Amino acid sequence: MAFAAGIAQAAPKFEDMSDRLPPHVYGGGWEHFVGGGVAVFDCNNDALPDIFAAGGANPATLIRNTGDFVFDPVAIKPMTGVTGAYPIDIDADGLIDLFVMRAGANVILRGTGACGFEDVTQDWMPAQANAWTTAFTAWWEGGARPVFALGNYVDRADPDGPFEACDDNRILRWEGAAYVAEDLTPGFCPLSILAARDARGRMALRLSNDRHYYVKGGYEQMWNIAERRFLGQDDGWPRVSLWGMGIASRDLNGDGRDDVMLTSMGDQVLHFGQADGGYRAADFSLGTYAQRPHVGGDGRPSTGWHAEFGDVDNDGRADLFIAKGNVDQMPGMAMDDPNNLLMQRSDGRFEEVSANAGVASLTRSRGAALVDFDLDGRLDLIVSNRRAPLELYRNVTPETGKWITVEVRQAGGNRNAIGAVISVQSGDRSQSIQQVIGGGHAGGQLLPRHFGLGDAATARITVAWPDGTMTQVQAAAGARVVVEKP
């Protein structure tokens, strides 16, 4: 309690800077009811976060950040049908690439520097069916190139669909000079996949599946990467069915185990990792279920999409943003469905503040990212909307706490140390973030990791590398730390 006392009055405030972005809308028919992700990364190595935004039936766009909230469009290969994208350095050349998901053949764009890209899909990818890819994650298994998991939604070629017509998911591994695909079945229409360490400390794939289309017989899935099998009830993995849409993962209570937020229609479900390797649903009183609109007067259930943890006021506690919005015109769900900004308080409970903070948009939001666009140490916000322009908000919260960012690097193929765990000890508070690619809804970021420090002037940073070795450094608040594996 004493640790956070100095910044207890920092009420989050955001300034709408949407007019600084070039015009862009995620649009289209039923294939773009879902998706609409944003990928945020540095495409020209100037330390400023840049943006790739899915367009659906409209062309996707690349937006360069030139500083002080000035953003310019960058010419790229015209691509429609894009549902989302994830930044990843596939070939370990220090230039970020993009895995672009589509309703149709997916695309790999290899970064060439100065926000340039070349399409290497034909060289690197296997032959692709006309799938509808809505989820992506990646990890390394010791080789030079990452392993991909692709979540495919409804099989549009199934004459008996769309209900109970979920497509097969895919695992892609690099063999020789290109990727080779294998099926990951059964598929239950995933809208998010995340490769991360589970509560037992094992690398696993968590798949969050949309009950709207699998209807019956499906459930949330966990796939053990080392054993290459799905976990079942004998493993302590319960069969839970959700209208699963997004995944966010972070250690919220300092016990070293990631806790997991699953967005859905109705309840947004937070699961706490347990010492026995299982998960426990949060108490309703914690304030994270966010099951109905908090402003706007619509009493029907909410629809959650992208979820992301980030310390908005730098008090040393992770807060939670949830993008909300009706699928399109579903009459049983809220049409005026504001986004959530849930601030974690000193007792671990979450308080809704998005209306007062200025980010409670009533558009049909989809993807989002909490990112420090102006490098002032405060996390800003970008939101992608269905059939409405992108929204951009600058964090102008007064009297925030101190902060630090941590970037990790290592030699070899896995240059960004995906699979590492970054821990920060400041005062009596311990935080950790897994270095992952995936999760969210149809988009993510690959940037230095941001930690709020509260009143602490220094922090001890520990990096547990993917091979299990450890590196520890001490740094002052406000530092942008780069930790390289010896």
C-alpha cells in the first residue's frame, strides 16, 4: 500500500489524436465481421512505433510514425482480404517482418529496412488452400526459423456450413528452404492463439474458440508443444466453452505465473494460474467480467475482442484495455458497446475508468494496442474499428509513476528471444512479462517491454532466456534498457 501511495490520485486521461492518422477503415462483409487487427513495431529502426492495420475488403495500410504524433502513410503492396498481422523477425536479420493473415492465402512480408517490404510468400510458404485465417502465434524449437500456428475459422467451402463447419488449423515448421504444414485438429473456429508458458511452466498453445460456429462439441483448447498433443480432463484441463475472441496473458499478482484474460460475448473471463498448474476463474467482485456496457444506455450483453494488459498510470500494476463492439447487427447483444479501461487498484481489484479517461468509444472496435507512440514513458492507445476509422489516443495522465522499458536480444535465429521471461523488481513489487508473439485479437506488437515502477527510482531486471540461463542487470527509472544474452 505504501509503495503506491505517491501516485494513488493519478486519474488516467487521454487526448483524442485520431485526426493525426491517415484515413483508414476496416470494412467488408461477413468474412470481416471478425479480425481488424493492428500490428505495431518499428519498421525503420528509429525507435518510434509504426503501425500496420488490416483493412478487410479495403486495402491494408502501413503508417509511419515520424514523431510528436505525426503519422504518414507508406506505400506497400496492395492487399485486400487482410484480417490482421503480427510482427516477427523470421530470418533474424534485425529487420522486422510481417505475417499477414487473410481470408484467402496468407502473406509473408520480409522487412528490407526504411519501412520497405518484399513479398516472400511464394519462396517461404507451402501451397495454401483458400482458408480464412483469424489467429496466429509463433515460437522457436531450437532451429533458426520460428514455428507458426495458424488458426483457421469457418470452412467457407463446406456446403453444410457455416455452423459446425470449422476448418482445420495448421502448424508450419521450416524444413530445408521453406515451411511445411501439418494439420492441428480438431479445429473449433479459433479467433486467438497464444504460445506461452502455462501455469505449469510448459510451453503450450492456448486456443480460444468461437462457440457461435462450432455450436456444440467444441471447447477451449490447450496443446502441449513438447508432447504435440491436446491436454484433456485427465491432465486437469477442464472443458470450457466460450464465444472466445481474444487472449491477454500477464502475471498480475507477482507469483511468477501468467494469468489469462479471455474475451467473449457476455462475460470476459480472467483465469488465475495456480500452484498446481491449473486455473481459477476470478471472483466476480474483482471487476474484470465487464459483461454489460458501462455507458451509453444499452443494457444488453457486451462483445469483447482485443484485450491487452499495460500499466497506463505507471503505478507498478498492470491495467486492462478491452476493445468492444457488436459483431455487426446481432440483436441479442449491445449495439452501443463502449470499450473498457480497467485500472488495477492496490487491493488487486479493477475499476472501470474509460469514460472519464476519454476512450469509451461506441464504435464497433476490434483490434487495439497500448503503445508509447511519443516515447514519453506513458502508454498511448490505438483502436481499429469495423466500418469506422482508426482511433488514436495520447496518454496525458498527470503525475504518473516512474517507468522503464526492456528490450531483449540474443544471437542465433531467435533474435528477439521469444520464450524469454522478463522480470522486474522495484521496491517490494515484482512483475514479469513473457516475451511472446500471438494472442490479442488478430494483431500484436514487437517492441521493448514497458513496466511501470511507481515511486521506485531503480529496478532490478532479470531475464530468463529461452534456454533457461539467466541474466540480471540494475537500471535507473526512465532508462531504455537493452539486455543481450552473453
